[in-house]
Amino acid sequence: MRMVSSPASKRVRKLPGERRAEILAEAASIALGEGLERITLRAVADRLGVRPGLISHYYPAAEDLVIAAFVRAVSEEREELFPGPGTPMQRMAHLVSRVEGRGTDELTRLWLNARHLCRFIPALSEALLGQEGLDRNRLVALIEDGVASGDFIVKDPLEACIRIWVAIDGVGSYVNNAETFENVAFTRFVTDVAEWSLGIPAGALRRAVDAVDLLRAEGPA
């Protein structure tokens, strides 16, 4: 009887842009889940089931991949923090709700991780400053929209922006604590600072954030 051998499996050859995007997505996943230090050419290759040489073809230096992964991760989160639709008050409430609801814990850890590594990797420091600038611009634009609509009463949108980001970063510095701190002075700190910085009547932003929290808890209809 003639034996019929099964055809050898063929490796799928991906377009360069497709392969680069795949590599970057995997590296960003490692950055968020394990830290920037865990991004190596071999680690990414193992996850994708390819040889490290393929990764080095697109990213000859592991440092380049680390920086690109950081930029990819924070850029995607920026779109989550600043959604398009809604009034300025609703958009601000969305941002605050996401931050205070611990929906950004992985990203907060990544920012802390990147700030530490910036001491040793100048190119990462430059990338971090660039991403901070983009975040700042988005928040200033949101505040300016709120001033124009009458939702916010602010003389200097940039000053208000800085205060809110400092509050976000300050709360985020506790993200690695083993125990949670549930005092309302801490859990609603970003809300309170944003409310004060934006000239919003006392309690109004808290109510808006609570409404967003409720919708998120209920999930899609």
C-alpha cells in the first residue's frame, strides 16, 4: 500500500508592517503586565513562536523595542482616557472615573517604571517627555472646551491641567502598595482637586463621576 505523507506545514509569511505591529503589540503587553525590564528580543520571540533573529530584524536594539512598546501602551490608553463624545463635564468625569476606579493600574505602574528607567536610558526620557506633552495637550484642550461651554471656570487652563495631573500622579504613586487605602480623602482626591481646579460647584463633579461609575458597573445594554 502506498503511504501518503501529509504536506509539511508552511510558515505564514507576514507583510513587514503586519509583523512589526505584531511584535510591538506583544512587547507592549509585556511592558504592561511585567515591566519594561522584561522586554527582550527572546521574550517577544518566545511569545510569538518565532526566532529572536526575526525580532532583531525589525528592532536591532532591545532598547528601541522597549521605547516603542512604552509609546504604544500609553498612546492607546490616552484614547481611553479622552473619549470624543459628551459634554466637557462628562468627558472629565470619564477621565476621573477611570483613574479613581483603578482602571489604569497597569498603565500607572508602567509610568512609574518608565520614570525610574529614564535615569539610565536618555532616549526613554525623551520619549516620556513627548508622551507627557501629548497628555497635557489633550487635557488642556478638554479644559478649554469646558471654559467655552461654561462647565468650567478657569483663568489658566494649563495651570488647572498641571494640578490635575499632579493629583493623578500623586495617587498613582501608591499603586504598588500591598494594602488598599480606602479613606475618601484618598479615593476621591483626584475628583476633589479637579473640581477645585476647574471652578466646578462643590459636589457636581463627584455626582458626574458617580454617574459614569454606575454606567460602567451596569455594562453595555
